[in-house]
Amino acid sequence: MFSGGGSVNDKPDTNAFILEADWVPFGKEDSQWAPLANLKLGVQYTAYTQFNGGTSNYDGAGSNASGNNALLMFAWFMF
């Protein structure tokens, strides 16, 4: 069972949306490095509309759901 820690209303309900954009620079067959290198570059943004059951002051300490929003930039390399 869920213990109410971190939530004023004892509900673990969380809602968010995720946007992601990726680029694969060596993704074509005629690429100089194909098939030796597979590189994927991307950026991902997660925006919380609700966190631990609330949108504002969800933990009783003044924390808002939007304070958990995150931006992630990444590079994946496979060979």
C-alpha cells in the first residue's frame, strides 16, 4: 500500500506530459560511418500538471507540481 508520505491528501496521483525530439545523424545507408556508428541525439522535457495528488503545495511545504519539471539532453551511441 502507498504510505501518504510526501502528499498532503494521501493520494499518489501524478500527471505529466513528455515532449521529445531526436536526431540520428548517421541514420542513412549512404552515411560515411554506416553501419559502424549509430548515434542518437535528443532532448526531452517532462512537464508535471499534477504531482502526488496536487498541483500546488502538494506536500504541505509549498512545493508545486511544476517544480518537478525536467529537461534532459542525451546522446546514445551504439556500435
